[in-house]
Amino acid sequence: MDLQVEYNGVRSDPVTVPVLSSRPGIFSLDASGQGQGAILNEDGTLNSPSNPARRGSVISVFGTGGGESAPGIVDGQLIGSVQPVTSLPVSAYFDIGLGDDGPPAKQGDVLYAGGSTGSFAVLLQVNVRVPAAATVTGDRVPFLLLIGSQWTAYEATVALQ
């Protein structure tokens, strides 16, 4: 994609920049993109070290960068009763980063990935069932969201028991 900036009627030279189909990022509670993620537990309460999600329960992860949604909605548009879902496949993995010394990553069941009623189109909500057999628990458990061929890992964490 060619990008050109105009300021006070003067245009810059065009620059070619790559465009990805998705680039997921998970919102964090301190707005840094790292640490405790903006995640709700199955009962709608905020996930935190003092309120961890249970293995086997459903969590709602909030972020952005899910790529194009279907039906096509313009970024910034307010989502009504028809929630747009991501057009790319979405996966979630737990027990990541254990390497050869630990069990392989476990895939959670993604139940929904798309917009959230009453929010803006740029917001992404992913509802995922934490694997009941997840090995790693604690206050800061890393996990991975894969959307299309792009992922985010080791940035935001979830509290699991």
C-alpha cells in the first residue's frame, strides 16, 4: 500500500508500507499492552490475581486488530444488535512457552470472536473456554491469540486457578 501525508497543502513523497490482514493486540488493565489483560471471567467479573478464572470456564478477552469483519463495518462505527464476527480464523492457546521441558500448548475452544454490542467496531471480543487440562496456573499466565496468521503472545496475561 502506498501512503502519502499532506500537511498545509504540501504532500510528502509516497512510501510503500506493508498491510497485514490482522494484527491482534490484547488490551491490558494498565493500558501498556503488557501484564494483566482486560479480561472478564465467565460470571462477568474482572479477571485478576484475586479473582482468577477456573480451568474449563469461559473468559472474554478484549483487544483490537482482528482484521476485517463480516458483515463489513467501518472502524469507529457503533455496533448495534448485529455483531460482526471476524472473517479470519481465531485460535487461543494456553500452556505456551514451556518448551521441551513441559507439556505442549493446549488449545482453548473459541466460542465467539467479533464485535461487542454498544462498542465501536475497532473493539474485538474473544470468548474462549480455558482448557480444563491447562497445566499452568497462577497470577500471570501467558496465552496466545492467533488470528489468521498473526498472533500476540507473552504480552498480556490471565489469572488462572
